[in-house]
Amino acid sequence: MAKQDNDTPPPLPEPLRVPVADSHTHLDMLPQLTLGGNPTTTVEAALAKAASVGVTIVVQVGCDLAGSRWAADTAAAHNAVHAAVALHPNEAPRIVLGDPDGWSRQGARNAGGDAALDEALAEIDALAARPEVRGVGETGLDYFRTGPEGTAAQQRSFRAHIEIAKRRGKALVIHDREAHDDVLRILREEGAPDRVVFHCYSGDAAMAEICAAAGYFMSFAGNVTFKNAQPLRDALAVAPPELVLVETDAPFLTPAPYRGRANAPYLIPYTLRAMAEVKGMTEDALASAVAANTARAFDY
């Protein structure tokens, strides 16, 4: 019975009165989409469903070369979509060291070494030059999924993405999982771009104050609604309203009470309303701030 329930999409939320953007989504990973097919009509359906509840813009984020190409092309085809392109922190070690288990969607891969990483980064750089690409990401560090053997490749890739974002004048979209100190250190060492977004913010309140002092945007996802996420809510409470974004990270991190089902941009209102409660703001006030912040972060 539970499985059947998890296969049922969550209901449409009450529409927002003030339209907002989903600052980080993966339309190409939604259950009904595949990179191999022709998903145009499905993308249009997902965008229409989101718009019907006041989510009028989405930032489609690439995690590998195929996904980054798709993000740029999809953004070029749809006014409601902006793109971010990058090699995910877990993708860099797979390129350098290989992926014998085929954990990622490319299947098993042989080790390509630093030369293969440089080649992939060159394509990300070329994609980042396109006008529909508003961000370089998601890049950063992930010490949860990748062990110590992958750290060097992750850090080299992260530094390269920072350089691309600065040179291309694009937002830097950061994936930071169990790597807070090193992410902040590398940003200091390289010099952060003008606009930095911590996607699916995962730090505590003390880190939120560091990010706020640096002017970094903090984007909160559906996990801020989870019962065990009090440290996240504490961070959101101290994050300045002018630096807060909202995202789905769809199809992941579906907000309560629908955790376990596939996430999608139309579910943003559930997360935004929970965030407004934490911030002690009205829904409309937070939505207005988030809409302006996302436009500022991604320069659209």
C-alpha cells in the first residue's frame, strides 16, 4: 500500500498569490523524463503545472555533460527556464578515476585521468558562454558520496568552475555536502564570484551567518520541512530575507507530508509556506523577497 501511495503525485497546493522561481530543479530526472527521448511536451506540462500554482520560473541545473547540454537547450527553448551547467562534485572523480560500477546514469566508465576532466571542463566553459545559461553549477564538494580518493579531483574541478563563473560573469551554484569548511576555504582562496548560491543549504546557523556576511545566497529545499531538520530551520531563521531562495531539487527532497514521493516544481508552495512560518514572515512577503532574490542571483 505504501509503495502505491509513493507512486501517486502529491496534490496541487493552494496557488501562491505572489509568483516565485524554483531556483534549482532537475526536470531531466523527473520520473516521466529521460534524456534519450523527446521530452518537450513533458517539460511543457511540468512548467504549466508549476505556473498554475505560482511557480513561473525554474532554474534547470546540469550535473554532467549530457545534463548540462540538455539544460542549456531546454532553457533556449522555454522562456520560463534558465540553465546552470556544471560537473557535479561526484562526477569529477568518476571522470578522473572511472566508474566501474556504473553508479551514474552514463553506466560503467574507465578512468580518464586529469586530461579527461580538462576536456569536460572545457565543454562546461563553452556552454557557460551561452546567454540562456545563468549559472555555473552544481559544483562544489561532496564528502558523503565520494571518499578521500576522490577529494583531489573534486577540489580541482570546484576551483575550475569558480574560475569559469567569474570569467563568464555567471552565478556559482554550490553543492556542499559534509564539506562546509573546505567549500568556504576554497571560495576564500580562489575569490568568490559576485553571485554565489548555496543550493540545498545544509549548514547550521553559525555557517549561515558566515554566508550572510559574505553576501552568499542560501537556497532552502523541501528538507527544511523534515521533522529532524531543526538545525536547518535555525539556519533559515538567521538568514537575511534578502539572501534566501527556495528550490525543489526535484525529483529529490519532497517536502513533508509527501516525503518519499517524487518532487516537482509545482510543490514549491509547500516549502515556501513552511519557510515563511520559520521566518515569521507572511507568505506574500517571503514570496516577494524570494522572487526578487532569485532574479538578482541569476541576473534575469
